[in-house]
Amino acid sequence: MAKNSAYNAEWYAKNKDRVLATHKKWSDKNKNYFRGWHLKRKYGITLEDFERMNLAQSGRCAICMEMELDNGVLRVDHNHSTGKVRQLLCSRCNQSIGLSRENVLILRNMIAYLEKHETPATNS
């Protein structure tokens, strides 16, 4: 067994560029397959469901109403307790909800804090 592992590691080291190029070519060709598989596995929705949601939101985040800047693809927001899909968000809004631990009280406190310290320069 160790002999095979050493041979495989040596072969991969010699052929790494070719293996990675082949993998990239295949995955680029099958991008929708992987995206659909991921959506179904993680959120229980199909790629078609995602596209319908995206179209209904005009490709904009459900919170800030901006287009996704990161890679152009909105994120599926879901309730971590129930797993229920909510809407599509940009990466910033999705991370904000996650960083607040989906806690409404924390989010309300954040708003109160920002309002308390609001200056004309930050109100844009």
C-alpha cells in the first residue's frame, strides 16, 4: 500500500499541471452541474429555483437592493435553525446576518448604535 501511495504521489507531482488543467477544463464545462448539485445538497433547491428567485429579485440583494459585486452571483440566505431558504443576498448582507448570529436583538442594537453616533458624513 505504501508503495502505491509513493508511486501515486510521485506521478501526481510530475503530472500536476496536466491534471489541474484537465480538471479545470472539465469543471468549467460542467459548471451548472456542480452549481445545481451544491444548491440541491445544501439548500434543497434546484438551479431552476435559484434562477427564478434571482429573476424575481431582478438580480439584486433582498436587503440592500444592490447587485452582487463579488462574483456576480447572489448567495442563498437560509435560516440556520430550520434550514428554510429565505431569499438571495449579496455576500456583504449575507455575512452581516451571519456575523450577527441571526439575532434580531443584536441587529436592532447595531441600528441604535449607528443612529446614536450618526454624523452627516456617515448618512449617505
